[in-house]
Amino acid sequence: MLTASLGGSGLSVGFARRRIIERIAIVRIPMQTLQPSVIVVEPRPRWTPELQRQFLGESVRVRQCVTFADLRQLADGRSVVVLDLDAAPADVLQFLGRCLRRRRTICTIALGSPQTAELEWMLRDLGTLEFVVDIPTGKRLAHLCRRQWTLDGRKPQ
């Protein structure tokens, strides 16, 4: 723990950090009030517009994310993350490995192909809930997202 003082307050950095974390924990929004969302990690819009169409009229936000750095900022407790495995398989595996090491649970659906089918069990070991090898329809992909919310008690309105 660092012991540098803050300004003349006599508080150590460790104590101040702990107080900030306690305040953040108090301000956390209950899961029920968060809007369900789908975050699609894809280099070019393909599934994002289709899922926006599928969830039209529902209280589900669908957003595209190009980089995993952006994903860390966007994902919350109500997010289902759709990963395009064919775009960057190594990046997907590294991201899921980091989440597992940090004990950060993210609902993920991986979209693969016959070329990436051999990665299915590795992805599942890293926490992926669904792995789709064939190209799903927009309706099927939206169903997979809804199923994750239902299984986790987070059904959208």
C-alpha cells in the first residue's frame, strides 16, 4: 500500500483509494434498472444494423464496437457481447483470457466459421456461452441474445 500523503489531509493514498471505491460501490445502479444491450465487436457493420432491426420496438440498445479497448468501456452487467471470431481470432482469445483472469463475467456469443470451429471448446473454457459456426439469421442471433438475458434473469422489457 502506498503511504504518500494527499495534500495535508493526512490520508494515505491506499486509504483514499479505498474510500473512493466504497463510494462507487454505494452509487452502483441495481441490475434491474440497467437497459439490456448488445455490443457487436466487428470491424465493419454487418450484424449491428441487423440486430438493431431485430430489436426495434424493444428497450435493447445495439452498438457496434471496433476495438476491444472500446468494449471494456461499453460493456456492463446487462450486455451480451457478440464476437466476430473470423475477424480477429487471436484478439478474441486474448480478450476472453483477460476477462477470465480478472474474474469479469461477460455474456459472449462467438460467431465463427468452419475454419474456426476447432476453437469452440477453448472459447467455452474462456467463458463463451454460445458458439455459432454456421452463419445465423438475424432472427436467430437475436434469439440467442434474448436467451442469455432470460437465463440470467435479465429479460428486456
